Amino acid sequence: MTPTRTETLSLTDGRSLRLTVAEPENVVRGGLVVLHEARGVTDTVRGLVSGLAAEGWLAVAPHLYRGAEDEPADVAEQVSELSGESVLADTDVAFVWLGQQGVSADRLGVMGFDLGGSVAMVVAGSRSIGAAVTVGGGGILAPLSDGLPSLVEVAEELACPWLGLYGDDDAEIPFSDVDKLRDAAAAAPVATDVVRFRDTSHRFDTTPEASAEAWQRALNWFDSHLR
């Protein structure tokens, strides 16, 4: 496993932002911002960051919950406080950090699962980066919080190639919602794809190795668009 570390950045507005980082041992292919699940920066998130670094990507996960532990006790409250403005600000800091490490803008991407998957699509609708991957996550027709848009609102405004990976047995995300998202994304001026899986192993709830097909699809998407 590629080791991870956590850095705390002091921002110009007086705030601070924690980043969990993993670096490739050899040549850096590009930089990926990893957006965490609703439970926060869990071992699963660290494993995903580590796995991407092992594939040659400089990976960084911003801690989106302000003033909370890596895995906050009141997840619902933390999610409710998220806004599009705050998550974009935090991902922008992560993108700047990657740029400072020598990663060019055309080799920057974003990936998230669960809550982070939804947030990744919000980022993809607002930032001209190289590519984005969403792995599960709700908020398709109704926003996850008052401060976030629904994903169907974002879909037609996607500013970078976007891949969505969803599980058919995820009770919280109906088939019909995913189909509506696919149709909305198809109208975007960039490459999009939505893939549905028969089980939720694609969500990386254990390790990337346990969800080989989804993991490979995500890597292929970045390989194709981050050049």
C-alpha cells in the first residue's frame, strides 16, 4: 500500500483545510482530487487515495467537514451544512495544491463516492478540469442539502468529461433517477457515460480490488481524458 499523510494548510482567509495525500513512487501521471463519503475521511477513503497513488496518480482528499473529526458522530448534520460554495472552495484549494506540485491543468481530475460522488459532479459542472468520476451518491433529483444543487440541474452544464457509476441494488438511488441523470448528461457539451452495476461492490466500500470492473472503468476514464 502506498502510504498516506495528512497536511493542514493555512488559507488566506484565516481558515485551515486538512488534506490527506498519497504520492506515486515513480512518475506522476496527473493529479486527482478525491472527495470523501458521507462518513468523512474513513479508512476506505484513505485506501482509495493510496490505490490511486499506486496507479501513478498524485491523489489528495480534502476534508470537507469544517471543525469535525475525520469520521464525525453526526453525519447528517455535517452533510446538511455543506454548500456548493464551500465544496468548490475546498476542491479549488486541492487543485491549487496539485498545481504547486507540478501537475498541469489538463491532467487534473476529480473522483468521489457516496456523498463525494455527488459533490464530484457538482465540481464537474463548475470547473474546467480534465475529467470527473462519480461513484454512487444521491441528490440526483432532490439536493442533498439546501446549499447544493440537484445533479440533474448540473448535468447539462458539465464542463469536463464525466463518468457515473451506480449500483442497481442501491435502495437509496432508484433506477429511474439514474436513467434521468443519464438523459440529462447526454445533453452536455462534453463526453459523458453512466454505467449501472448489479451490485454495490462498485462503491469501493472495502478496497478497489473488491470492485475490479468499476475500478478499471474509472482508471480508464482518467487515462483517456487526462493527457
